[in-house]
Amino acid sequence: MKIALVHDYLVQYGGAERVLECFTEIWPYAPIYTLIYDEKKTHGIFKNKRIYTSFLQRFPYSRSNHRIFPALMPPAIEQFDFSKYDIVLSDSSSYAKGIITSPETLHVCYCHTPMRYAWDDCQKYIQEFGFPRLVKKFIPFIMNYIRLWDRISADRVDEYIANSKFVSSRIKKYYQKESTVINPPVDINKFYLDDEKGNYFLMVGRLMAYKRFDIVIRAFNELGWPLVIIGRGPDLKRLEKMANPNIRFAGRLSDEALAKTYARAKAFIFPQEEDFGIVAIEAMASGKPIIAFRGGDIVEHVQEGKEGLFFDKQHPKDIIKVLRKFDPANFSSKDIRARSIGFDREIFKSRMKDYIETALKRHKSR
């Protein structure tokens, strides 16, 4: 079986890149095709892989600010030739699914979400992703082109895998396609329960506006309770200016320090709407109750009163109301961790391998 992997762009190491990392463990000799690649920003995870990049790799600022090239990404992803492969597995939340393959080549897309800034609130995402001022002026004019291309390119995929039921419903709505749900991998064994407890609440993630760290900071400013925030990102300076001394920004931690911080927290705060919240599952693997916004995929994994509590509006007052009634004694760390076991990396890899082998057999029989 000749297989190739396709990824949107390799300029950070987040949830999508963890999925790609698992794909490279299942198919270690598969080459990776991507729009742009930065070895340093992906922490060298893919440095020993065969990686093919598009013409955008040679553009100034492409690796430091890839989002300024939205109009060039469709033709860039279409330039790759996959004629020698039996199957191509794209790992996509934007452009990778838009590759062009021959009828003989099976294209399976592991979809993290239909392109959000094409189908959701365009103006909202333009602001939240921090585009340069000049680019912001032109994006509304090219968004119709991007949206049309995204819808047309969705038909190039032979089979969709969705990373959650929430994303499966979005694929159905925007692309009119059915999909199979296989949740992303989580390194469950890196996390553990700890009898020693801290007095702080915890947030983890890339510091970006849509993740709504701001409303949690405002809530904890009012409460005066300890809050630890792990992560880095473009919104860091703004958030630091907002925060009172009871809120600590820990930056990026080693795996060991991260696991310990999870294990000793009182609870994990998750205020955003996510297609799949890996950090929330990591918190559950550490036995932590989740205090979350009732939106996105998190409602699939957290039962209210058993694994956590929900608030219905993304507003500091709603968070404060839930926090004031939260009592960690009402939750079982062992039960919460048990709920996370199904997301283990090895389970994910087994499900993906079986799916791809079966899909290829179906394709050949047709």
C-alpha cells in the first residue's frame, strides 16, 4: 500500500499536529505534503520525515505569518502530484482536503473542522486571528472565493473521518457529506492522579482570542482565587495586562511539569467552543473536574455532575456563578480518569489503521 499524508501547514505543534504524529507512527515511511514547514516551531517532531512543501515555503514571512496568504493557499495545495499513491490521508481544518487526486487514488480526509473562517462569523475570525491591518481590508473581498473553493474542494474527498460528533454535524451541514467519528489521540499515560492537592484552578492552551481566556481572567479578578494559565500565544500580552496578581502565567512547561500541574489542580476551566478539546481530556486523565462552556464537543465527553459543571453563556458572571457552587468533594477522580481512557493514542492508532485498510479494500472492489 503506497500512502501519502497531507497536512495544512506545519508551523506549530498543536492538536492537529499530534494527529499527524500518530499517522507517521502508523505509516512511518509515508511522505508528508504540506503548504509550509518550520522545523523549529514543530519542535523537531517531523525532522526525520520526508516533507514536501508548496511554493509558499519560499515566500518571505510565510513561516512566521502564514495567514497573510489565504488567496494563494488553494492553488498551492493543488500543485502536488499524488498519481503514484494508492491512498492519500489528509489531516485538515482548511486547505489539505483540497488536493487533487486521480480516480484510482483513494482520498480519505481526517477533518478537524470545516474551515471556520469561511463558514462561521467571518469578521469575528478576522479579528481573532490577528491578521495585519492591510490584510484585514482585503480578506472580505476574497472570502467568497475561499468559501466557494472550500465547498467545491470538499467534493474531492472520497471518505470523511470527523474528530467529534460536533464536527461530523458541521461536515453534514456545510459539505452535505457523511462521516465516521474517530476522536483524536491523547497521551493518557502521561497523566496521573495525585493525592497532593493545590489550591489553584487551571487553564491550558494556546493563548488566542477565540479560546476566551479573557472572560476567565475577569472572573478570577473578581473572585481573587488562584488561577494558573499554561501556554503561549499571540494574546499573551493583552491577557497579562488584564490579570490581577492572583493569576499566574506559567508559559510552556515540560511534559513532567505539565502533568504535575494538572494532577494538583482543583479543577480545569474550559470556556471556549472547540471542535475537540484535547486539553480537557488531558485534565480528565488527571482526574480533574471540568468547568466548561456548554458548546462544541465537550458536551459529548462530560456528564454534568459526574465529570464537571457547565455554564451557558461566555460571560464572567456565569463562570463565577458555577465556580461558587463547585465543590471538588462531589467528584470522583478515579471515575473521571476512567472516562478518559477511550482516547488513548494506541486506541486511536488501531482504529485509524483498521479504517484505512478497510476503506482501501472498499475502493479497490468498486
